[in-house]
Amino acid sequence: MVLLGTLINGLLIVIGTLLGKLFHRIPEGMKSTVMQAIGLAVMVLGLQMGFKSNNFLIVIISLVVGAVIGEHFALDDKLNKLGDWLESKIGKSGKGSISEGFVTATLIFLIGAMAIIGALDSGIRGDHDVLYTKAIIDGFTSIILTTTLGIGVLFSAIPVVLYQGAIALFATQIDRFVPQALMDSFILEMTATGGVMIFAIGLNLTGLMKVKVANLLPGIVITGVIVTLMYFFAK
């Protein structure tokens, strides 16, 4: 089943969120410290991903152009408005806003190589191991996020399933017309570009600064465009 890994990923996010609601009586000081610890860990993960680039100029250009596009279309505002709409339908979560939980969790769970690589493996080879691993990580992360950001984390399962599911379903077609060398190069530079975004999410979680990470997301597409152009012009 092509979507098995993706569905398990979404399910563990939901389960993690529900478990997180059971731990809502954790002292505020402890939750604050735990969230800062998660933020620091996310920042280190982002740095590790960022250093994987073979040409960091690609990362810089992708982020700058992506930021311009993201700001123009106000992607961060639109994501927050979607969260606000969910909040208006369901009500306050009691621990932070549904909007904040939804946006933060969605960005954490979607940005990164594991989502793309795992979905490609599921679609092309029927191998769900990467997504199973990601599901476990996302499940534990959702527990902690829910104790501080609330029930909004649960709704991040929807874009995760849609995003990874779409990649998995189209993976067989991608495999037919995208050369392996081009795919490998894209994944490498996409990992580095996504790593910078992951680092920014860590900054947000620690409260050190507020970065509109969603406005940087078009940088992933720009990375694909640049890598593709370089691949064909180098031939």
C-alpha cells in the first residue's frame, strides 16, 4: 500500500497530540524549559542539515528569492488565518492558540528531507521504513508540543498526510522522467535549505526571535529550479 507510511505518520501525530492533552497538568516552568530544550535540539538538527550543501550559494539564493515570494503572497499570514479559522470553529485550546500549534507543528513535520525521501521510497520502492521512523519522531514531538501549544498540533496531521501522500502517489511518475543524479542533487540542496528553515523554527520555539518561516517555504521550489538548471547547463 503506497500510502501506508504516510497514514501511520498522520496517525501517530494524532495519538501524540491526544497523549499530550493528558499531560496538561505539567508545571508551566517545566513545560517552558522542555520547549526551550526542543527548540535547541531543533536548531542543532537544522545546522546539521544546512551543512550538507555542496554549494551554499544555492541555499542563499533559494532562501532570498523564496522569502520575496513568500512575503508577496503572505504565506505565513495565510497559514495563521487557517489556524485562526480552525480556532473559531473549535474554540480556544486552553494552552496557547490553535493557530500557533497548527502552524508550528505543520512546519516542523513538513520541512526536511525525511518527508520527501520517505514519501519517494514509499511510492517508488514500497519501502516505508523512513516514514515509519519519521512517524515515531513526529509522535513524540507532538506530545511535547501539545503540552505547550495545545490541540492545534493535531490538525498538522492533515497537511502532513496530503503532502507526503501526494509525493508518494506521483513518485512512480517522477522516477520515470527525473534522472537519479538530478534527484540526488535536489535532495541534498533541499535538505540544506530546509535545514536553515528548521533552525529558524528552533529560534521561534526558544523565543529568541520570531521568524516567519512559512514565508521561506517557496525557497524549496527555487532550490529545485536552480539545481535543475545547473544540472542541464553542466551537461
